[in-house]
Amino acid sequence: MCTTCGCAAGEARIEGEAVHAHDHEHGWHVHADGTAHSHAPAADEHEHPHTHDDGTTHAHPHHHHGEHHHAHESAGAMHYGHGAAGAHAPGMSQSRMVQIERDILSKNDGYAAKNRARFDEQGIFALNLVSSPGSGKTTLLCRTIEGLKAKLPLYVVEGDQQTSHDAERIRATGAPALQINTGKGCHLDAHMVGHALAKLAPVDGSVMFIENVGNLVCPAAFDLGEAHKVAILSVTEGEDKPLKYPDMFRAASLMLINKIDLLPYVSFDIEKAVEHARRVNPQLEVLRVSATTGEGFAEWQAWIEKGLAAQGARKQETVDGLKRRIAALEAQLAQTAAD
């Protein structure tokens, strides 16, 4: 989580235009949403050395407000994720980390709600594509666009720390695409996506693909206003990825197992990968695809079209509900005038 890794310490840019500025001064980290925290130990925190039986020594931060957090150790492993924050940052208490995370995510959720309201009002089906670097997201997305562009209006937001290479690849397919460079940031946030929406101006009834920065950690926590997170796992990775990064696969609605054309050449147990993913998220849908051969793409594209139809139905329900309320108000006003 970003309270630990300190991401977003650079300047995010959309097609060369700065979106946020971040300042570092006297140990403070100012986030895009205006919240700030210190990377330096607080006045009530200091370190105590801890010497092991083997003679090695390390320091633990000591907090004089009731918290003293050590790594949990088991045979051959040290686990820093058992605290209230689920993470560890030197010189920062668990309660402070929890508060910072709440501040960041509550601000982000406000922007996400605005994005979602726009998607709902326009009947736009928004998907947040998440994965490790190198899973084949952009290649998969290019092939998806080629298969759907004759039937549906499609738009793409591309997230990378640097370069506009992926947005250029998407635009070569004919789909409008906007590149967001996050600098040192390791994920997109809802504020960035809101700016991208304003620039792209997608039409009603379209599909919006948001290709997130390659990372299986921070993007899991950040709602962008999307209908679904789609996790992409390639067969060139380990089938235990869902167990190693459970938050991401728990947050996803669909997992695409990509590069299945390479199965004869890699030691990847696809059934075990599905089993691991559903151990984390029993409701997770799974499709097997190859962006190279096109295998499985009929099912993937049908899943998108079904989701877009459902989004359109929600839009119509909203419109019908507004019409009913307006009619009821008009009838009430007419009755009041008659009385």
C-alpha cells in the first residue's frame, strides 16, 4: 500500500500536461489529494536496538502511545503484514499508517464516485485492467479493440510511469487513447482518471478500458469508478500469483489467463492457478485467452458486450426513475394549484 512504498512521489502527467504536484520538504510527503504525512519519525517515536542470539542487531521503532510492533517470525520467514495497517514502515506507527491510508482512500473514493456517476449516466462500461508488468495487457487490448471496434465505441486510458508507447499502440488500432504518466507513482487514481475522462469525452453507450500501471499491489486498493477490475495472469508467471497477491485477485471480478498458446513450452499448471485464484475469491470468473492466436477472445468479447448491455439497462432504469419522479412532482404541483 502507498503508505509503505511512498509512491506518487513524482508528478503525474496526461499527454505531457501536469495533473498534480508533489512537494518534499523537511521530511514531509504531500499527496495529490492534499493529505500529507511525514517520512521522519515523530517526536514520540524512536528506535531501540534488538540483538539476536546469532549476534546480528537491528532497530525497531518504539512508539510511546501504546504501540510496539515487531515482525512476526516463523521458520525461515519474517512477516511484516500482521499489524493493523497490514504493512510496515520504519519510523511510523501502525495507527498513523491506518489513518493516512483512510485519508488517501476516502479522498480517492470521492473522485471515484463522481467517475462512476458519469459512467452510469452515460451508460459507459468501464473496466480497470490490472496485472504484473509483461502479462500482455496492451497486446490483449489491441486485439480486443480490433475485434470490437466495428460494433462498439471504444476508449482507452493508458497508465505507465513513463513514455507514451502504449497509447501510441492503441491509437494505431483506431481507438481514442490518452496516456497518463504517473512518474514515480505505481498506480492510477480516480482523480487522474477523471481528468482523462474530461479530455477523452466518451460518448454514451461506449466501453472505457483503463489499463493500469503494471503492479499487483497498490492498484488493488484504488477504486477508479470502474464496473469491474479485470486481473490478467499470463502463463509465463507463476500459478501461485493469486496467493502471493490476494488483494488484487480478491478485488477482481474476472481473471484472464493470457498467453495460453505458450502452455506447451512452460511449466504452468493452469488448473492450479484457477484453484488458487478461487481460494482467494470464490466468485471470480475465469477465461483462458491468447492475444497471439485469438483463442478465447469470442468469450472475452461476449463478456464485454454482456456487461455493456447491463450498464445500458442501469442507465435506462435511472432515466425511467427520474421520469417517474418528475411526473409525480408535476402531478403534485397540479393538485396544489387546483386546491
